[in-house]
Amino acid sequence: MNTIVFACLVGGVLGLGIFALIRALTPSRRSAVSTIAQIDALRATGATTGSETVVKAEGWRAQIGQRVAAFYLQQGWEQRSLRADLAVLDRSWEAFLATKTVLAAAGVVFGPALFAVGAEVGFGISPIIPVWLAVLFGVVFFLLPDVEVRRDAAVKRKDLRRVIGAYLDLVSMNLAGGRGLPEALMAAAEISDGWALMRIRNCLADARITGTSQWVALGRLGDELGIEELQDLGVTLALVADDGAKIRESLASRAETMRHRELSEIEGEAGEQSQSMLVAQMLLAAGFLVFLIFPAAMRVFQV
């Protein structure tokens, strides 16, 4: 009876895996939302209808990344939040997908290998265990790059917001000195060679070359990086671009608001660290009390 149940379970798992693989690889009829997402992704990557651009890949990882990216594109999976995190870190989408795929394959191999080591030591003899271990480690290894990218992107976004606050003050001072808005935006971005101001300076330079207004370019940069402050800045500059006094007041108020927000975040982090230190001190005090009371308590109970 146990053999029949085990065979049914293994057959069900294998059948489900084969069905999922065929379902993923077989072209299906996509919804309107998926089709529109694919068209937008093709437009963003510079592809045009009726023409194909063949990119020569260097190395097997680049080929894997391009194939997985094409599969994402066919399915209409945009992953905007993840793409924004990669844009902040200045990493390639294809390279990221290749890393996820390679790690998932390594996890699928690592699970049964771990089971083999455990079986040699004497842990577990069921054949279904390596299947579940392969699935588990494959999923975990596939998601590990996402966790790393989101963590690093959060740190860089915090630095970028801090730089944007100082940048707005510099733009306001340049406007007060008599410069026009385009010159003030570029002059404030040229004050440093840090990575944040470099991104802003390159964005403004590209806008000047392509003939796009600089506030529109800043808004697009905010959309690309997932920075709400840049998006709001682009909208605000577009509304009051002709009034220098209103621009100065708006930029100064925004910079002050960002400083207050940053100060409140720093105070919150300091409060959390203080609470953590308080808990650690309480645990140490409790352990010290147990160390003092234990001998006396043992004597009392022995009596």
C-alpha cells in the first residue's frame, strides 16, 4: 500500500512538473494587458515592428540572460520595481536574469547532493526527499538575487535622496544668482563627480542633445530609478518653468522637506538601535541575576 501511494505521489509530482514546463514553453494566447506590456517593453528596448536586431552575445551567461529576457518579454512580465532597482545599481537586466537562472540550476543540483551526504551519514532514506530538496533549493537560490538587489538598491536610493536635497539647494542658489533654469540645473549637477550627480548630469546632457526639456528628462529619470522626488520635481518644474521666483521658492521648500524627512528617518533608526541596545542590556542583566540566584536556590531546594 505504501509503495502504491509513493508511486502515485512521485507520478503526480513529475506530471505536474512536465505540465508546467510545457505550459511555460508553449506559446499561448495572451491577454490584452500582456500584449500591451510586451509592446511597451519592445518600445523601451528600441525594437521596431517587422525588424529584428541580432545582438552577438559574449559568453554563455549572456546567451542565457538574453533568452530568459526574451521569455519574460513574450509573457509580458515587466518587473518594473526590479528593473528600477537594477537601474539604481547600474546593472544589466539580462545579466541579472542569467545569474538567477544559474543559481536556480545550482540549487536544483545542491538539494540532491545534500541528500546524498545526509544519506551517507544515515539521515533519511525516502526517495521523495531529494525531489523536494531540489525544488526548495532551486526556488530559494532563484530568489536570492532579488533580495540582494532590493537591499543594495534601498541603500543607494537613500544616498540619492540625500544628494537630491543638496542638489535642489544648489539649483535654488544658482537661480538666485541670475542664471536661467536650464543653466542652473546643469551648473548644480557639475559641482561634484559623485555617482548620483553623474546620473543627473548625464540625464540633463542627453536631454540637451535630444532636444527634450530638462524637467521632462528628470521626471523620466525618476521613473527609471523609482525616485518619487525626481518625478515630482519634473512635474513641478514643468508647471512653473516660466516664473523664476516660484521656482526658487518651490525648490527651497522641497529641499527643506527632504531634510526634515531625512532627519526624522535618522531619529527613527537611532530610536530602533537604542531599543535594541536596551533589550540586550536587559538580557545581560537577567543572565547575571540567574548566575547570582542559582547557587542560593540550589542550596534551598537541597535543604
